[in-house]
Amino acid sequence: MLKRTSTHICFPNRQRGVALLMLLTLFVLAASYTLLKQLNKEQPDILRSSSNAKVLNAAKAALMGYALKSTTRPGELPCPDTDNDGDSNVAGACTSYLGRLPWRTLGLADPRDTSGERLWYALDAAFDGTSPINSDTAASLLLDGGTEPYVALVFAPGEALDGQSRPPGAQNTVSRYLEDDNNNGDLNYVSSSPNDFDDQLVGIEAGKFIQAVERRVLTELQRHLETYYIDNDYYPYPAVLNGTSCDSTLTQGHLPVIINATCSPAPDWSVALPAWFTADSWNRLIWYAIAPACTQTSPGCTPGGSFVHVNNAPGPVDKHAILISAGRIRAGQIRPPLPLPLADLTHLLDSAENADDHPDLLFDLLPINAASNDQIKIVAP
């Protein structure tokens, strides 16, 4: 009796165990199918994102190259292409600051995203080349509500979403290609959205852009000083703060625009300084120091004389001459619209050693950060 009862009780338990095992197997299979389907969907998305990133970064590099190579105005960027022919559309100021990337103007080979669409491009109006560009030029484009402004943004529009038909006659209608806050032409842009959205973008941050432009400016001015030294065996004396004329009593000041008229018999520049140097007020934003051993009263950088010294600088201790770019204005500094005069050097340079304006000719080469954005260019050696 106990046996029959025991058999009667265990049989349904075995049935339930088999049923649960089958249900578990079905669940695992269903979950595996769903996961595999999702992975198969995500893999092309990842590949598309990676491919688009390469195209976008190439466009960004081309824009940076354009800005840094300009002989008219370092830092200027081309206007967007508004008729989809690959050329920048210019009529004084840009006809639009949101349009297609001007790939022909940039020397690119018609870059396209993975959906086959041409890239789009937003430009800050301050960098269209119609007004001075220097360390203090402010950008206004913002991304995702951040506070760091951008000079330009480049977009891969992706495939057309619902409501975005793209007939041939609407190739320049931005709302058919970009979504959300990217298509209204204001100063605010986004990299994601809770709505249907497939824009992918890359931006040029204003801070890094200005630093790159400053390096380009310093490099060109270094070449002018090197040429002057080769021709004369000494460097020109500086100009006083806010001044433009050479002053033979100084060992640091602004790079002089005028030399011979105030420091005769020293000749003027062997190769004329570029027009943008004064037109864009770079002459008021660049500081210059010269070793007493390398002046016209001591030609040839006489050994044993007095030299410029830069803390943390590579190479020989004794420097013949240096240039310092001011960087973007920082909290506490007051720079009136140039070329109006600066109150003193602390409103131009950040490091206490750089801004003391003393004849000790000792300077600091520091990392660029929130505390200091002075950039030092050692002219020689």
C-alpha cells in the first residue's frame, strides 16, 4: 500500500519536472534568438558609426588645415556650400552658416557617409574671414547644452527617417537631412535625441582651435625673426606695451612693426610682416623678449653675454629670443577691443614670471590649462 501510494505521488512530480525543463529550454532558445538578432542589428550600426567617424574626422582635419594655411587671415574658415556643388558660397559674409560641407574648396574627394549622403556643416559667423580673428575672437556654437563653444560642426546625416523624403529638388533643405535642434539654424546643436535621430557629428572646439591658430602665427613670426637675424646678425629691439615702434632701451615688449624710423641704423624687416599681423591686432597679443647679447650693439649673440632664460624649456639654457602668445582672455583680465591699449601686462599674460615685465628676462614655459594659456615659442636656439 505504501509502495502504490509512493508511485502514485512521484509520477506527477516527474511530469512537472519534464515540463519545466522544456519551458526553460524554450525560454533560453527564445532569449538567445532575441540576443542574436539584436547583436546582428547592432553590428552594422557599430560599423556605420566607425566608418562615419573616419569621414567626419577627415573633414575636421581639412577644415583645420584650411584655417591654418590661410595667408589672408589665419583662422578663417570657408562658408558652407548652399547649392550642393562642393564649393563654398561666398558673398561677403556667408549667405548661410548652415549648409553642405564645401568639399571642393577643402580639396577633399566628395566625402559621403555610409548612407551615401554628403556631409553638412555649421560655421560660427565670427570665423568666416570677414572680420579680425585673433586670440580673443569668441565662438558661439554650443553642443548638447555645454558651455565650451565650438567654431564649426560637421554632420553625417544618415538615412532618411520618417517624413524626410529627399527628392532632387530638396537636396539643400536641411530639415530633410538633419534632425531635432540641428536643423533650425540657431547656435545650439545636439549629438543625440529622444526622438527619431541618426545624425552623427564632430566639432572643432574653440579653445583648441585658437591655440592651433596661435601656434601657426608664432611659427610665421619666428621665421621673420630668423630671416632678420641672418641678414643683420642681431634681432630688432621690441616695442613698448601697446606700441608699434622699435625702442632701443627695451629687451621685452611687443614685436615691432616699425624698426628703422626709431632704431636707426637698424633696417626694417627683411621680409615685410603679413598684413593680418596688424589688421587682426596680433601685434598687441604677442609678447617678445630679446637677449641683450643679441642686439645691434652686441651682434652675433656674443658668448658670455646676457641671455633670455625659460624655465622648463628644452635645449640650451641661454635663449636668443622668444615669442609669447597671450591665449584667450581669462577671468580677471580686461582686454578692451583691440587695438585700444591694455592697462598692463597682467591683462595679457598669465604666468607671474611672464607678466612681471622686469629686465630679468626669466620666463615660464607651463602646460596650457585653466591657470595659464601663455604659449611660448623659442626663436633660437
